[in-house]
Amino acid sequence: MWACVVNDAQYEKLPNLKFEFIANSNGETKILEMPPQSYIKRASPEISWLLLSPWEFQGMGGQPGEEYWVLGA
């Protein structure tokens, strides 16, 4: 997690993040939408924690060099 400075006015303007995933073997997709409270944790009125983190992970079929991200907490 990374700390960041986000005041109340800035926090109110944060968008929902949208991620499009392949939902099945037919290639159909599904959109996951994350509101700001899912990816920013307010620690104080001006300090927040970004909850999006790169993660080095090779389980479940992951290969060396592939990039994974933890989305939310």
C-alpha cells in the first residue's frame, strides 16, 4: 500500500474504476466496477492509502514475469 494526500474535495471527485474481464470460454466479458471506497482507505482528512498493489505471485498457474495486481482490500 502507498500513502497519498487526498483531501475531501479531491476524494469526492475520484471516479469508479472499471475493469473488463473475460467471463467465460466464449469470450464474453464482464465489467467489474470499483467505487473509490474500494481502492482508497481514508486514514485522516488528508492522508489516504491506495489499495491497488502490484503482487509477485506464481501460484495457480502464474508464470515468472507475469504481472498481478491486488484490487482493493
